[in-house]
Amino acid sequence: MIQFKICVTSCGVEIVVEFLWRIVSVFAWTAGGLFVARFLSARAWLFVGLSRRLGVPGGLFVVGLGEARAAHAALAQLLRRGEVDFRHVLKFSFVTWPVRVVLLHLRLGVVPVAVGSLGLLGVAYLGLVYLPSLVGMVLGLWLGRGLRWPEAEAAAARLSAPSIFRTALSVAGRYAVFEAVFLVLDLWNVRVRLDWLPLSPEAVAAASLAAVRPTLGIMAAAPSYWSGRVSAGEVLAALLLGRLVYMALQEFPRATVQFYGSIYPPAVAGRLVLYTAAVLFAVSLPAAALLLWLAATKSL
């Protein structure tokens, strides 16, 4: 009983410490990124070519390569000042979507695990995972044609140190609220059963693990795939379907709802989440259904 109480207390302390560390990290990275954005925006001439090709401020795009939250926080500042409107925010979000997702997956280890475990099939899996973000980027480039950025980088270059710290503190505070909600939801331990899938037991097991954490599903599928017990089509179908469940329950709320909600006003964040979800699921669901049909009929 004493050991159990010590374990519970220790786990509780670890959760609190991790929670506080995440908030401090968000504040530090956002503030640091905003200072970098101010520095780069004052030298917009360095990114004229990039800005022309992408149709978004090149300096903010470069900042987003290192810290996407900071780039959007700078854009949110410009939105509040009336320097840009929602069309600029949506275009920037969609154009930078693939970079944001790939960098996130590199940090989480998804890319090396997929390629290292499944080889070329892992590359194909990643292509399917990134397909919605690529479609979003194309939409952003196409829908935002001719959209002018009225002195956006000049305005970003004028960000003062107090405003940067206030913005970073606001982002970290709202991030903390979302994180607290997700911690409570995690206690419910919501799971979706996938044993109804018309796939082999090995593929169903991989899908179930991918629904909890995609990298676990990838590693579980690798031995069966390389030994020939599971076809490439079954592996792709299982991993993509499991990922869809994970995305709906874990990744989308944290990587999209929390991301935009901690930066933009509620109305703007809600529209960004809605448009992102529309593209994400409009591309992912048909792709997953097609793969499942091909795998079930042994066509792939």
C-alpha cells in the first residue's frame, strides 16, 4: 500500500513537472521565434525570391521552419492590428502546412521509424500521410493568387520586445488551458476497436497499435511484411486506418485545435480548424477506403 501511494505521488509529480515544462517551453520558443521573426522581417530583401514563389512573407516562412507557432503568433499580431485579414492567415497556414507536419514528424521520430522499418513501403506510407497537407498547399497557392501582403514584413519588423513577451505569454497561457483539458481527457483512455476490419490478424493488430501511436503500428507491421505474411496493401491500409483513428482522437485536437486555439482569436481559430479538417478528412477518408477495398480484395 505504501509503495502504491509513493508510485501515485511520484507519477503525479512527474505529470505536473512535464505540464509546467511544456508551458515554459512554448513561452520560450514562441518569444525566441518572434525575436527571430522581427530580425528577419527587417531584412525582407533576403527573401524576395521565396516570397514571390510562395506568395507569403519569406521571412515568416523561414521562421516557421524552426518554430511554426512563432510564425503564426507574428501573423496573429498583424491580424489584430488590421495589417492582414483572414485570407492572408488561411493562405499562410495552407502553404506552410506540409513543412509544419514534416518537421513535427521528424521531431516525433515518425519519418525515420517508417523508412527504417518498412523501406520503400514506408516512403509510400509517408506519402499518403502527407497527401492532405500537399493538397492544402496547392489550394493555398491557387486560392491565394494575387493576394497582396500590405507591408506585412515591415509591420513584423516593428514588433517591440514588450509586445513579443505579451504575445508569448498569451500563447503559453492558452496552450496551458488546452493542455489541461487534454490531460483530463487522457484519463478517460478512449479507444476504438478495429477488429472488425476485413484484414489478417497481423494487419488488424498493427492497425490497433497505430490507433494508439502510429510508430508502434509501423514497428509491429514490419516483421509480418518482410516475412511475406502480410501484403503491402494490407500494411498500408492497416497503418492508414489506424492513423485516421489516432489523428481524430489525438493528433488533430493537439496539433491543430490546440495549435490555432492558443494563437488566434476563437472565431479565426475555429475557421482555420474547420477548413483544415475539411481538407484533411476529404483526402484521407477516400484514400483509406480505397486502400481497405484493395487490400480486402487482394488487389494490392
